[in-house]
Amino acid sequence: MLRHADKLPDGGTLVVVSHGGTIRTTIGRLLGLEAHHWEGLGGLSNCSWSVLGEGARGWRLLEHNAGTLPEPVLGDDD
């Protein structure tokens, strides 16, 4: 997965689809968590997703087990 993420343009998005256990393991490894802490991430419900972002100090978990898209914010110019 990281080799694909490294090829993304700035601001690009990589979508990875897998089973919940595999996703939890991958997230735990990306965050640098020890294996016994991966369980603390909790399960991933069917059709739900997690969002990670790469920051100055490495990967960050921005959302976990999300199931709905955010509502658009309409401004005066819309």
C-alpha cells in the first residue's frame, strides 16, 4: 500500500478495500502501534471506512468506522 501512496500527487487519494481485520492491522502498523494495541482501534462495520492522512510526524487517523458522507456546507455564494 505504501508504494502506491508514495506515487500519489500532492493531495491525491488512495482507496484501499479489504476486510476489517486487515484494515485494522494496516492502520495499526501505519500508526506505529504495537500489536497488542491494535484491538483498541475497534472493529470496522460493513460498508464503513477509515481515513488516514500523512502529517509531518507520520500517518494520522482522521476518521475511523465512518459510515456517512459529510453534508455539504452551502455558503452565500452557492
